Amino acid sequence: MSDEIIKELWQIKDGIAREHGYDIEALVAHLQTRKRLEGQQVVDLRAMRKAAEQGAPPDADKPRH
């Protein structure tokens, strides 16, 4: 079953790459626009790892609202 999922993910990835002429800058711009339009958030694992190494909670560097 997992092979089917991986195969489908690769097909989706290849389709998106093809739509943007395999141009990495066009792909990044597309994904950033899509992220913004869909309200997605990016998780920065580097910040979480750094905070964990320093013993701080993972979101300690984020401003409170």
C-alpha cells in the first residue's frame, strides 16, 4: 500500500514540476503563492531544534498575540 502512496506523490510532484517547466524559481514562487493563498504555515524545525537544545519551549521566540 505505501508503494501506491509514494507512486502517487511522485506523480503529483512530477506534474507540478512539468507545469512550471522544471524551473526551480518558478516552482518556489508557485509554492509560496499557494501557501499564502491557502493560509498554510511553515514549521521551522531549525528554530525548534535550537530552542530544544537551549532548553526553551519550541515557540518561545514567537511573539504573543
